[in-house]
Amino acid sequence: MKSNKIIEEVLREIEKHEGVMSRRDAMKFLAASPVAASVLAGAATATEAKAASTATGKILIVGGGLAGISTAAKLTHMLSNPDITVIEPNPKSVSYQPGQTLIAGGVWQKSDIEYKTEDFVPKGVKLVKDSVVSFDPKNNKVMTASGTEISYDYMIVATGLTLNFGAIKGLEGEITSMGDNEIVRKKVGKNGVYSIYFADGAVDTYKGIQELIAQAKAHTGPEKLQAIFTDPDTAIKCGGAPKKIMYLTHARLVEAGVRNKVELIFCPSGDKMFGVPEYHTAILEQFKQRDFKWEYKTNLVEIDTDKKIATFEKKWLEKGEYDEDLKEYTMVSMSKKVEKKYDFIHITPPQKASDIVGKSPIGSSKGWVPVVKETLQHVNYKNVFCLGDVAALPMGKTGGSARKQYGVLADNLIAVMEKKDKLPSAYDGYTVCPLITSIGTVMLAEFNWTAKPTPSFPLDPTQERWIWWLLKVYALKPMTIYGMLSGRA
């Protein structure tokens, strides 16, 4: 995929929103943005400079989403005679999930993030429209829902994760971002309960924000309406999203002139806003400026959608007995259930690998697929690799992480195919979170396993900037869809 295709798609996005900037200004923006420049440069140079490997073998990729298709495309460029099969049942698996936040904010429509999987399957790659129901890594084969046994020499697991709404008492269902969600929508997407973590839920959330605005306009009581935003005690994709939707709700309330009638409360299960101290401090300051409230170590465990009462488990530490040897008090974990009434609640559901993956021989006691974090090779099966949301990595369940992972994985898989003793590439944990802070500003949080900011440009990464809003809203989707999914960015 040539870089001019990406540029044209970026300009097409710009033209959807008249008055934002001219084509000339857009080109200047692309030239100035380091993230855009790196992607465009990668798309232009691709991998032609390196001779394709003559290694052979049957490669099976389980999962045809962003991570799976990008890896398939990368391997087709790197192997002279690739034999690649992708198993994916969802006809829209490559849909652009980061756009769900913008749908909920009223910036995009659902149609802006929908793509057909088959349109991005690389030439020569076989797509099997089925789903895996069991893994047999000792015998190098999987079984599909249709009863077909598929063997492989090398396997890449890129199944993504599931949204486990049913883990919250009062709700039902375990779903994916795009696909059947009828069971969850029995209670989520109406009556004040919303979630941006699936595409239809994002559409519903925008409607819910409009309903909250209407309710606020009609509200005359002395007490403020209560809008609660949750963050669960599991790993989640896009760790910034629970805060992004809070910022966007705030922005729409301000725009409507009713912000003073609504209390915005963030209830994370953890004890900080962000794992990187510099971003944690910046977010706290942003919360204070916007008069947000927050309560750490508060995890949603139950909801009564009829009475509009959310029950949280609140955890804290208390001093126990004094240890004479250590000369310190032991700390005792305490918890209690706390009920909160709400008028609007955004639920970030607990998330997990599907049981078919997590409870299989390639899974682990914690459910995720265990890999060596630098090489992305399975800890037990050397011909199995894993990337994306389902991998058991310390952080990085984002599209930006997958962009760094799939090249590393391809390099290392080919090294295994070539019977090399050492794997050549290492993933450093790079993750990027474009944290939307308003309609028009983004804090571009880049970091890796050092838990320190790793900005791509000499600008203070803790500051909210309009240029990052342009990157997020107009450039990242084309760069992902026509860059990553071509295996060249």
C-alpha cells in the first residue's frame, strides 16, 4: 500500500468536516506530526529493501482483526512463498475500535468505523470464515465450530478479548466489540446505563448523553444529577477510554450550558489515574480544573437498572497488629459494599480472553495467552506466537501497541522458521494513548515498560493539544486501516 493512499484517506476525513482546515494546512500537519511521518515513511519504504525469506511452513493465524490481518500482511512481504491461513468468523472484524469513543462524543457515526474483513485479507492468504473451538498445540492443530480440523506448523494467536458484562451482577452477556450483542443490550444502552466498549453501545451512549443534557435542562432541584464512570479490576483494552468518555460528556454538558447541574464522578478500581506518574499528575490537574470527582479502589460489582443504584466494592488498608521484629504495623485489607444512585452511568466492563482460548492448553491460570513479553513467543510452545489484546503482557492492549508488536512477531517467527538459535527482535512495551480531553484537545500519552513518557516529538507530552486532536480524529484511522492492515506501517 503506497503512502499516497493513506494521505488521500486522511484528506478525505478532513473534507468530511468543513471549516476544520484546508487541504494545504492538512498537508503541513501531516509533515509536522512525528507519528504521521513515521507511518507514512514506513508505508513508502515498506520491506522491499530486505530480501524475502525462503523459509517455508504452514502458518495459521487465529483471529482476523487488526493484529491478525496486519501480521498476515507483514508476513506476505517477508516470505517469498508464504502459506498463511486466517480463521475469522466476523465479517467486520477489522472495524476501527478506537473510533467508538468519537461516536459516543457525537464526532463520528458508526459507519465511519465499519470495514469488511475480506477487503483487507492480503493476496494469497486463505480466509476461513469459522471460529476455533479447541486448541491442540501438542499436535499442532485446532478444531473449528464447523467440525473442521486444521493443522499448522506455526500458529499466531490474535483473537482479541471479550467484554464480560455478565461478571457484574444485574447484567448479562459476554460479547466482542463488533457482532451480536442482544443479550447485553437488554439493560445496557437505555435507562441511564451505557458503554462505549462495543460499537452499538457507543451509538447508544451518544443518545444517553443527549438524554442527560435534556434531563439537566429540566432539572430544578438543589442536588446535582449524578453521572458515574467506572473502571474495572481487570486488564482492559484502551485503558484511557473510561476517562475519555467522561471528558467528552463534560464537554457536551458545557456546550449545552448545564455542566453546573451534573456531578461527574470517576470510580476506578485502582489507586491512580495512570500507570505513568507524569500522566497521572497531568490527569489529576485536568480533573481538578473541570471539577471532576473521583474515588479510588471502587469497583462496580452490581447494578439495579430499575432503581438506578450501582453497588461498588470499596477497598482500603488499615493498621493491624504491631510487628516487634519488623518494627512496623501489619496492614490489613478491608472492603465494604457501597451503593450509589445514578442518573447516568458509563460502564467499562470486566474483560478477559474467551474461555476457548484462556482455558485451553495455550492459555494460563489468569486466562490470557502467556508469552515472553519481548519476543511474543509462547512460553511453552516455541512454534506459537501471540499479540494484541489477548496476549499476557504488562500493558499495551491498544492498536498502537499492536502496531509495534506485529513487526517484532513477524521477525521472530521467521527466525524460528529459519531454525535460528536467537530471536532477533524485541518489543519494548511501547503504547500510545491519545487521551481525548475535550472536543478539540488530546493529550498524546506515549510510554513503554519503563513507565516513563516516550514522546515522539519534542513537545511536553502531558499537555493537551489541538494538533493531537487532528491526529486522533483525522489521521490515525487512515494510517491504521491503510497502513497497518497493508503490513507496511
